Amino acid sequence: MILYLPALGYDFVRDDHAMIERNPFMRREGWLGKLLISDFWSSSGGSSGLWRPLVILSYWLDGRLAHFAPALFHAVNLLMHAAAAALLAALVVQCRLPRAAALAGGLWFAAMPAHVESVAWIAGRTDVLCAVFFLLALWLDRRARARGRSWPGPWAVASLALSLASKEAAVPFVVVAAVADRVERPDAPPSARLRWLSAYAGITALYAALHARWAGAVSLPAYVDAALRVRRSWSGWTMLPGYVSFLWPWVTHSPDRAAALPGRPFDLAVIAGAALLFGVVFLTATLALRSSRLATPLACFWMPLLPSIGMALTRGYVAYAERLVYLPSAGAAWLLGLLLGPWLAARGDSPPSLRAGPARWIAGSLALVLVVGSAARTARILPDWRNDGTMYRAMARAQPRNAVARVGLAEVLEEQGREAEALEELRAAESLDPRLPEVQVSRAGYHLRRGEWSEVLARSRRALASDSTRAEARLLEATALLRLRRLDQARERLARLKAGDPADPAIESLWGQLLMLEGRFDEALPPLERASRWTPDDPGLAFALGNVCLRLGRADEARAAFERTVTTDSRYYDGWLRLALACHVLGDSAARDAALGRAALLPESRDGRVAELRSRLAKGARGTAGVAP
């Protein structure tokens, strides 16, 4: 807890924005049930092929308790990490090892630099929650067996269910439990072993059925052609050595590390990785058959990695990052405690060969160096997660050829008004990976902020050619078609989007704007009002709502909408002009002149529209029945 206390002041970062901070479905009442039975990313406009209802529920609860300020979200991550470390230490104590060995294993787990991504990043909670309930289930399982019970008991099964509801890495738990049962009850008859594992197998099968029903389909984007898919499949063999390297405190740690793709099937990294994987499987089986207590933590290390390795090998779907080693590292820390146990035991309890004082001092010193070195490294890299800027800079520094890091850094620079630097980063990202959808989506967003609608359309369509499932690209394309007044095409795109997700406020907003541009103001008002209730801080939506209200003679509501527009974005030039117009209709000349004065301060006022509007309104221009001219 002390090591991670600075994270309590950190911001939302990267996926946190779409998943939590700007997710309207997370904030609105009455949507929790739908969120819990949907794809993990569906509320953020995506499809991930993941189902993690416990994580969604925890975000929902944190948001209501903290009004969606990030501090409580970070505090929960810290508390869960502390709980995972405590459970790891409890597992070592459960092996009747010295408390010094349990302390060494627990502290190493608590201090590992590889855990920073999972603990300091709110979106990393999936790994932490999964590990907490996985380790709790394993501790309860072993306790029930030690007490001579005939089955693990309801709490162990419930803990596994919660672990599965947090992340897919818990699926191999039943195999880990089988290894533990073989080690701790080597003479148990097959019927007793089957009875012990049946509850775990049953809950895992139920989870698999619900996952298949409620999670979206996992598909590779279009830019992953046959040749690239094969290379991505080969990379599955290289993952295990990479995960092992993450445990070393002094390796270069980086957010969201990209996997290296081998150039050929018999690349040295592929051969070495395959040999390591098969070697670990063989060693685990051998140790389990010999009832060695090293077998269970070894299985706990590599088996939770199988879902990600298997997806890469069979489908070319690569998920590779330090956060994926969070649960497996518990097995590594457990192994450390087991190996140090005989050395750190009291002299009378140690084997004769280990009773010498220097041996205990050497073992203790090595453990101390590992723990202190890990803690120092963690304290050094923890500030990388302070905000988007520090995170993307750290990623780009550690992985200069990672195009995703360049795209993220460009968006941060754009928000800071450093447009030339942002564009340079986007060019660099495009040169590194021109097929990456994120590059084209970010370029489309860059042009959108400048009203360059033809470029927005071209870039969004290039993104969709690479990945047709990109929700941001589909919305950008529809927005560009609206602004270009290609209304028939915009209607066709939006109709398809509405059919897929009719309640999405972004789609509702664009649909209302389409109706407005078609002159159907009465029909445009309801979807714009619904969308505005979901996303009150969208200046473009508020501007469209204000325009419709003006045309319908609802000047008070129009003024409120335009005030929300310029409050959210003080540089919204047209928002200030329309606010002046609404104030004029209401007879508030002071507010009208103030709005025109603010508009005149913006660079866009060089187009002369401020002076033109001021002249027209000074001549007494006024609409009919309170409608703006």
C-alpha cells in the first residue's frame, strides 16, 4: 500500500476514458443489468470477445460512490493488490514454511515492477480482481483438503466464479486444482478426485456457456492478411520467455508492450519459446506425479497464460502486455517462498546441510536484494502512469517503433495545443504502421477539429478498410457525410448504426442532426434531447440542439443549449454567434453584445461574420413569433 500511495492522485488513463470517465451507459441509472450481460467493451462502442461482469460492477459502484473522480478507483486497485499479496503469503504459510519465507514471497509479489500496469492503471483491475479470487479459491481449496473434507466447499467454488467473472485467465483453475489434489492426496481414488474437481468443472462450464452467449465475437481486423496472421501465430511460441523476463526487476518495463513478430517459423525465439513451454509442461507433470509441492505453484505460473498463448497460436490474436503476468507471478513468488523455506527455517528445523549461519544469511540477503530492487524499480516507473502524457511518453521511450504509442502521444500534444508536434507524431506513426486503424482514426480526428470534412471522410474510410468494426471510424464517417451534406449516404450509414445499437447517444446525436439538416425539426428534437441527457458535455450536440430549438421558437432552451456549448468549449466560434442570436431573440441586448465580444476574440472572427451579425441585429432583425432570423 505504501509503495503505491502516489497512484491515488493519478488521472484516468487511456482505456479508462472510454470505459469509465466518458461512458454514458456507466453513468445512467437503469443500465447496470444490460452492462452485466454484454461484451466487456460494448458500452464503449466496441466488441472485444470478453465478458467481465464483476469488473463492470466494481466500476459502476466506484462511480456512484466517488461521482466518477479517479481517486476511489485507484484506491480499490491498491486495496485489491494488497489483498492479493496477503493471500500469496497465506498460501506460502499454508505449506508449513517459515514466516520469513512467506514474507519474502509476499513482499516480492507486492513490489514487482511488472505489476505497475495492473495496479496503477484502473483498467488493469481485471487482472488484480481475477488474481485475488483465484488465490482465495486456491487457499480455500487447500484448506478444505487439509481438513479431510469430501469437496472444496461453497466458498471455494464461489471464489472461482468471481475470478472467472473478472478475467478469462481463471479458466485453467480446475487444472491447477487437479495438480494440487494430486500433490496433496497422492493415494486418493479416481472417484474421490473426480468428486473434488466436479464443482470447479461445472462452474467453469457454466461460465464458458454464458461467455459464449454474452461476449462479442473475436475477429481479426481486415489489415491482418494471411501472411501477417501466420507471423502473429508464430509469436505465440515466443510469449512465455517474454513473460518470464517481466519478472526480472531490472528489465526495461513499458506500458502495453508490443509483441515481436518472428520472421520465419524456425526463428531462434520460436524454437526457444516452444522448448520452454513444452519443458514447463513436462516438468509440472513430473513434479505432480512425484507429489512435489513445487508442482502447484509452477502450474499456477504458466497455466493462466494459456488463454493468451492459445489465442495467438490458433487464431493469430495477439494479447501481450506486462499486466498479463499479474496472476502468473503469484506462482513465481510462491516458488520463491518454497525454495527459500529450508534456508530461512530455524536451525533445528533445517536440513543438516543448511544449518550453517552463512547459508541463512546468503538466502536472506538474496531475498532482500530482490525485494528492495523490485520496490525501487516500481517506485521509479510508477509516475509513468500519472496521466496520458506521461504514460504515452514512457511507452514511446521504451518502444520507439510502437505506432500506438505515437498515436497516443499525438492526441496528448493536440490537447495541449501543440499542433505541429502532434502532426509530426502522427506522420511518424503512419510511417511505422500505415495499416494500423488507430493511425487513421487519429488523423481523421485531427482533420475533424479543423472542419476539413473531405479529409475526415477519407481517413475514416481508410480506417474502416483496415478494421470494419471500429466504432470511432464509423461515427467519423457518418459525421463527415453529414457535414458534406451527402445526406442520403449519411442516412444509410446511420440507419445501419441505429439497427446495431439504437440507444447509443452518439448515434442518436447524429441521427438528430441528420433530421435537422433535412428540415424535419420536430422529428430532430427528441433524439437530440435524449442524446443530450446522456452526454451533456458534448459541445457539438448542444450546438445542434440549440439550432433546432431556435427554429422551433424555443429561444429559452436554445440559449441554455448554446451556453452549454461555449461553457464546454470556449473556442466554439459558431456557438458564441448563435448564443448572441438567441439572446437577441429574448431581448437581452447585454448578453448578446457580450457573446459577440467573445466571438470577436477568436481567430475565426477574421471571416467577418461577427461584424455582419452585429450589423443585422442592430437594424432590428427579428424572427417571426420569437424564431431567430
